[in-house]
Amino acid sequence: MSAVPLSPISTEQEMSCVIVDSSAIVPPALQSAASSDTTWDTTYQDDGPVENANDDVNWEHSADETMPKIEPVEDDCFRMDEVQEAPRASVPRSGQPKTKRPRGRPRKHPLTSQVVNSKIAKGRSKTGCITCRKRKKKCDEAKPRCLNCEKNAVVCEGYHEKTIWKSGRERAEEERQRKQSLPHITLLPAFQGLERAEDYIFFDHYINHLSSVLTVEGQHRNAFKDMLLHMAVEHVGLMHSILSLASKHIDFETPYGSKLLSSNPQVDLSSLVSRSQFHHNAAMKQLLAWGNKSEAAPEQKANLAPRYGQMLCLMLQTAAEGTPDGAHRVHLQAYKSLIQENPPPNKAFTTFITEFFQYRVFADELIRYPDMQTKRLATEDWEPWVEIEPARLIGVGDGLFHYLAKITTIRNEIRANLVAKVKPVMDYTSLQRVANINRAIHEWAPTWPAGDNRDRVSLLYKQMMWVYLYRTIHPPLPPDEEEEEVTRSFFGATNPPLGSTVFRGSAAAVGSTGVGDGNRVMPLSPASSQPCSTTRSPPPSSVLPPISDRRLSSGSPRETPPSLANGGSPPPVVQYPRNQDQISIAVDESLMILDSFKPGDPVQTLLLVPCLVIGCAAFVPAQQERVRAAVRTVRGYTGLRNCDRVAELLEEIWRLMGRAEWERVWDWQGVARSMGLDFACA
């Protein structure tokens, strides 16, 4: 046996050495090819059938060539029949690159390949950490913190929460299930009465707007916030009254009201109106329930201040709504009957409501028509129960409105004498009272500090009081007495009258400078020291302007009518009441003070009463237009609809002036009654 190395014919792999038996016949192909003399003939024979596989290869060599020596091997266990062909290498498929063998020595402990769970990123990644995205650095997206941030020693802010798209139905279902899984809790309102979105709208309007309109003091001394709100937290009836007042004050037709609706989409106009009526009914129910209890009950004494607050809010609500049915007087009467026996225990609150209610009691005299069956609310001998210090309003604590009540008493007596045709309409006692009131008005002086606009408003009130007195003591007389009185006042008793129609010249022509005969001289008004005479001499004929230059009540020049050009008689000229020039000077001075206040000045709250009195004495159309503008300014600042009622009454008075119905113009309380207007004019 000898070992012969074999070379595989049909494979590329190396074969191990095999043991060949020496007795076996060795194929010629296994002989050594070391000799160069050996000739290899591999001609393919195709002449006939091949009997043996060895016949395919013809081995030709010369006879003198020697056979190669076969070396024996140590292993004799080789068997030719056990030799197997090595498996053929698989041919790689087209399109798949053949894996190359890595260069270098293989690692003793090879690295484990990292399994990449995410798909291969294409382009810029948007799932990096927040820090890397801010720094515009590449992120390795390691969790929970990326290694890039740790390597650079920066704080990794983590990753954005991954959102999964869901349909609207799926989201609604998840939200419903989430709400059902939550535990049920009950949240009670922080304040009684504030339960719905509409209530918070009313509450914010009261704090931010209405409470500032109702006072002149500003934010540092606002009693509507400092006093009423603290009581409303403890008493639900007062809270309902405040919310009802605020809801009635909002005008949803204005830009402010439209903005409230647009900024609160969860409410609409109908829900706001319904909630407003709810608060009003609840407030009246609480007030009536308190009135049905015994006044000696302990809780009645403790709840006096909130009940006064409710009456105050309900009375202001009538001004906010502009109700013309006299509903405000019900609350004024309730205050008058309650304050004498049961004043509030808090002195500061008592001072506040006393001044507030009494101001409106006195101002109500300017609208209220006297009724013999109803007792007057304002009295001449009224004295405050507590000292009104510091004062907030004008006329109550300083005593000016006492004269208003006295003038109203004289006015009611003159009205009764005119109806009964009593002559003279004023007796000597009335004249004496008028003289005392006139002197007291001249001596009255305001006490407001310098820089406070109420100092100028006080002068306006002083002028208004004099106009009210002057208009009261000069009522219209019957035609026969009117002619005699006009002749005696303007042209002297010794001169004959010019006729039944008196033509009015200019103020300078008639002698409005106030120079009289030296015996009967009185000042025009407390705001003007210019004297005027009550007996005037007749103007010369040259004073009267030509007919073509005379003006109508509208103030425009009148053209000569065709009838006058053809020799006819001129049309009648509007006859102004006697002493119109004197009253016009006072009206002009008052209008100058009214025009001096800005539209956003807090004193606009105090100007409605002067507008009414001065407007009823404005005979010139230019003056009427200025009063009309002043009323609009007060309406724009306060938002109270009782300003509209004042404007309606003044328009009717001015219409009557144009028709020369001076008796009705003098009695504007009667005109308001005929129009069905009985409202709070303050």
C-alpha cells in the first residue's frame, strides 16, 4: 500500500490524501507529470460506442520512459470505494453580490450585530430629541436620552410625544370613555347667585363699568364696590339685585354690547335676557320675604344694610331701563318710611345711602306733578340723620337742594292760583320767601377742594337753582294781564302799548346791559354780577330792525314775503315771554360750563338735572342745540336710558316754544304728565 496525493478533477476544493493499494491498477492519469518527455493525448474519439470509461483518454508515451515511483503511506486503511466526490459549490444568483471575506484576522470574540428595529431613514430625520433639533445636530435617537447630548455635556430635553392619527369618531369615542372612567365630583359656586356664564358676564360688567359710572369719587372711594359687593357675598338677595341691575344696564345694540356677545360664544342674547329676568324675580322674592317677617326679629336687624342695598339697586334699575311709569318713586317711598325707624347699623353705609336717596328725592320734584292725595317726599325742613361727611354729591350735604324744595312749594302755589284764577298769583308772603331764597342762593358757596371738577359743577348747580327760581316766579298771565304786564315792564306804564304783538329786538337793543332807573336793580344771576333793571324805557324807533332782518325761532333770517312786498300785512312773529333776555344770559353762562367738561369726565353723572332745568329755559334754537348735545354726552357716558326720557320731554317743550304756548312751557311737570313720562331724572 502506498499513499498517493490525488487532485480533484471536477472541484475547486482541496482533497485530503487517500491510501491506494499497490496491487490495484493505477489509472494513467495518476502518474506523475514531472517528466517533460511525457506526451498527453486527449483526442476525443467518436467512432463508436465506448466500451470503457478509460478509453476516452488515450495515454501515449514512449517505451523507454520510466514510470513514476509511488511512495507508500503509513495509513493502510484507505479504501477506494469509500472515496466520495466533494459537493459542488453553489453558483451565486445574478443580482445578489457575493459576500466578501473580511480582511485581517478574525476576532477571538466577535461583536454581536445590532438589530435595527426602525426603518432606514431617508433624508433628514424628524424624530430626533428636542435638544438636537434646536442645535441642528445629528441625533442618534437613543432612549431615554440621546448619547450625542451626553457626549457634549448638554441637557437632553427628550422627545416629542408621538401622535397617532385617529378619525373624529375614534377621538370622540375615546373622549367619551375617558369621561365615563373619571370619578364624579360636585363643585358648588364660590358666591351664591354666580352659577352660569351669563352671571359672570353681568358681574364683570358691574365691577369694571357700571360701578364707575354711578360714582364721582373714582376707584379709591367707590362705595358700590367697597360696600355693596362685600354685603352681596353674604346675602344672596343683594347679589341678585346687583346682577339684575348690571343686566338691565347693558345695551346690546351698542358696540360694547356686541363685543360682549362676540367674546362669549357660549351665550346668546336670549339666554342673557332670560337670566336677567331670573335675577330680577329672585331679588324681588328675597325682598318681599324679608318684608313679611317681623321687624323685631334678630335676623331683620342684622339684614338691614343688605335690604337698603337692594332698594338702591332696584331704584337705579328704573333709571337704567328708563321706565316712565313712576316705579322709582316706590323705592323712594320705601326708603323714607324705613330710614326713620330702622337706620342701618353701619354709620359709613348710612351716610352713603342717605346722600344717595335724598339727592334723588329732591330731584324728583322737577318731574313729579303735585297730587293732593299723595304726600310729598321732599320737605323743606329736612335734616340729615347723620353728618354727611365727606360728601360725594352736590346739593344734599351742603344744603343747596333745600332751596329747590322751597321753590317747588312756591311753584305749586302759583299753579293752583292760575287754575283757580286767583289774582295776584303771588301774595306778599310768597314775595318775601322769594327774596330770602334769592339771597340765600347768592350767598351759597361750594366747599370742594381745588382741582376737583365738582367745584365747577357746583357753580352750574347754583346757576341752575337761580334759573329755576326765576322761571317759577314769572308765570304766563292771561292775554289781558300779559299785555299790561309786558307794557309795564318793557316800555313803561306811561307809554301806550305797541299792540297785542310785541316784536323782540336784539339783547343789546332792548337794554340787556342791565342798567335801570336806579331804584329797581337786581343781578341777573348768582354767577353774574352784572345788574339789570326790571323797569325799562321804551326803545327808540330806530332800534327795531327792519322786518326783513327779523329772525324766526330757528334763528335764520326771514326773507320778505311776497304779501309784504305787495303792501300786505306781515305774518305774526313768535312772541317770547317777558324777561327772556335776562334768562338767556344765565342759560348761556350755564351752557359754557356744560361745554367745558370732557365726555369722559366722571362729573357727567351729575349733569342730567342741570340739563333738564336749563333746557326748559332755552328759548333760542342755538341754545337748544347745545343742550341737546349735552344730554347726548351724558347718555353716552352713563348709559342710563332715563336720559332718553329727558330728551323726549325737552323736545316737546321746545316744540311748544315754537308754537308760543308759554303757559304749558312754564308748567313742564304738567307736560311730562300729559306725555305719560314719570321717570327718575337724576
